[in-house]
Amino acid sequence: TAYHEAGHALVALLLPGTDPVHKVTIIPRGRALGVTQQLPSEDRLSMTKDFAEKRIAILMGGRIAEEIIFNQITTGAGQDIEMATETARNMVCSWGMSEKLGPLAYGQKNEQVFLGKGSGGGAVRDYSEQTTREIDTEIHRIVQEGYDRARTLISDNLDKLEAISQALLERETLEAHEVKLLSEGG
């Protein structure tokens, strides 16, 4: 868990223009074994494509740290993978952030709820099987690029990952200034 959370924190610190790391902890919270908390420095009403791509890389940071350090993967990244996939899906299907598929919305929203006609939410597929395959390919590409980006950042900064992980094992919780200090070699 310490390496997993350190992976998230390290990728967040190394990618400019992301929300600052506020706190990292390995104290379990609910179903989470640990938490890396980022807080925006200003209100955000929309998200840029660059920010979304960086967010996916940060989400992949925990999984990458586990793979590199232990040569194993765990179920601990399950929610991170769900969130990364959902972000990529929104980028492609809702936000028009795919060069390949263009500025179109895929999946008509099913919001009509009247006398049992629809359950609200969800989406109705309004595109071809070929488009479905292209959407799947784009979502996979976006998540894989975030994964590869996180792998490069962590691989190039293993000393920082180790420092943050060891401090988490010793203290269980690190505040923003402590994580930053450790990432700078302090």
C-alpha cells in the first residue's frame, strides 16, 4: 500500500499542471487501503484534455509502482482502473477529445422516465459496430498512454518512490510539504 500510494503521489508531483498533492496516507479508509489526496488550488468548472490525460497517468501510478517494486499486481488498483477507464470513455464519447473520432457525442442519453419507459441515466447505443470497435480502441489507447507515461516517470525516479514509500511506512501519513521535500531529495 505504501508503494502504491507513493506511486500516485510521485506521478502527481512530476506532472506539471495537476492538482497539488495535499496528503498521502496508508491508514485504511472504508474500502481503500490508503489514499493520495489532491486538492485543486482553484475552482475548476471544466477539464482540459491535457489535465484528463495527466489524471489517468496519476491513477495508473499506484499499479505501476506495485509492478516495478514487487513484479506483481494486486486488486488494490481496481478502483483506479475503473476511474481511468471512465475518464477515457468520457473523453471519447462525451467530451469530443479524440482526434480519431472527432468532436461527437456517442451514446444518446436515456433520461426519459415516464410510466416505466426507461430507468434514467445510462446511454443508448446510437452508433455502428465499427464505431463501437473504434471507441474501444481509443479508450484503450488513452489509458495505455497514461499507463506508459506513469511507468516512465516512476522508472526514472525510483529513488523518490522509495523515499516516499519508506516515509509512509514510518509515519503512515504525509502532508504536502513532506511529500514535496522527499521528492526533492530531502
